[in-house]
Amino acid sequence: MTTSRFFKILGPAAVLLFAGWIARPMLQGVPIQRDIAQAQSNAPVEATAPVEATAPVEATAPTRNVVAAREVAWQVVKSFPHDPNAFLQGLVWHDGGFYESTGLEGRSTLRRVEFPSGKVLRKRDLPPDVFGEGLALWGDKLIQLTWQSHVGYVWNRRNFQLLRRWNYPTEGWGLTNDDKNLILSDGSDTLFFLDPQTFARVRELKVTMNGRALPYLNELEWIDGEIWANVWQTDRIVRIDPRSGAVRSFLNLSGVLPTSLRNGQEDVLNGIAYDEKTRRIFVGGKLWPRIFQIELKEAA
């Protein structure tokens, strides 16, 4: 088992416990916490001095006019029961209830969950050697990722019949769609736009926050023309401009799961769903006993 795989499964408690003597997972040579802290800092990125180049190559201009991502206030409207044994990885709202993808090897599933009771109405187990990840709805099909198996599943939404498998070269973390393409995250600072029929890569989007690359993008949701993303190992959800990749604003959901509902087994915040008809936003977490409906306290 790799170090990154160990921490992803066990979550922040393992990170704190072993931080002193296990090398931290790295991305582009920068440790996790420093990378995230720098990306989420309100200080704009330092401009790189133009490189003196011989003609006809022009020097790269410094980064200018970086707009700091603003924090948006929020409040809990209601909370609803949820299976505390579900390692929630993907959350989709459709037709009055949730579809969910859950993770962990030997425990990964596809589920239809009744709302508001939280009762599991239908469940399909994944092969025991795969780790379920992000989930998206496309027409009458559910498209589900796996973490490191490089295989995705296409299911019939109504009866969970397997329609096909497909492969991708990256890890699979989060998945959503913008009504034109699927959008996949792989734990880096890059989002991949895929053709929903062929799964061919259409384009890539580098995500930045305050002018710096923002890695560890996890579960995704398309909400009113923005890409919302959980940032792994944090309590933040960022709101990404799908054209520029810049984070416009963010929510700090620290405390959304109150102490009274914690028993020490919970893992990180993960899972975003949007009811477009009523404009309700739902958030959840891995091994959390509740799903929370939240609303923003100021205009987006």
C-alpha cells in the first residue's frame, strides 16, 4: 500500500499521527499542507521576473491583477439521516432522492438512497478489489469512477444493470458534468473534460486559487455555471470558474458536522449534490451519520 493510499483511506487522523516520521505525499515537489495553505492564502502570487530571452522569443510577463478568492458565509438549513457506514465518495441528486458511490476495497457500492429517510432502496456491490469514487448522472446512465483501478462503470440508472466499462489513465476522484461534457478530477490541480459517449479527453483545466495551483480537488458538482469541489483533507469547498480555472470564492465548512454527532470514526468532508429545481445544496462526508442541506448567506 502506498503512503498516499494509506492516508486517503485513513484520513486526517493518520496524517497527524504519522506526520513526524512518514514522508508526506508530494505533488510537483511541494508538501500537501504547504501547497494547500499557499493556494488558499489571500496573498497574490509573487510575479516571476521576466526571463531575458534572445529574439524572437518574448519574455513571459509577470502574473498581475490576481483577484483573491472570497469566503462565502453559509448556514445549515436541515440535516437528514445517512448511513454512518457509508464511505461517501460521490453524491448525486435526482428525481427526489440521492444516488451515491461509496468507497473502500471490499465495501464499495452504488446506491439509491431515499430522501429524507436515508434508507438504502437499491445497492450494487463493486468488485472487492476496487475502491469506488466519483459519480455522475448522464441521461439514464450513472457513470462511476474507481480510485486507482483505472476503470469506470456505466450503469442503467433504473435497475443498476452494468452497461459497459471504460478505462482512463489517471486516478479517479470526483466526477460531474456541465450538460455538455463530463468533468473528472484525479487529485491534482487539473480537471479533465471528457466526451460523455466516448470518454475521449476534450480539454484540461488548471485550477488556481489566489494565483497559485490548487491540488487535491476531490468530489465535484456543477452548480449554476460553476464547478464546486471538495479539497481533500480540508473543510473547504471551492467554486471554480469553468473557463479560467480560477477559484472565485469558497466555503469553509468547519463545524458543519457538530461535535454531538461525532464518535471518532468519521472521516473528511466529501460529497456535494444540487437540486436544481429547488436550488437546494447538500453536503456530506465519509462515514458521516447525517447529510446537511446548506444555504449561502450572501449572493454568489
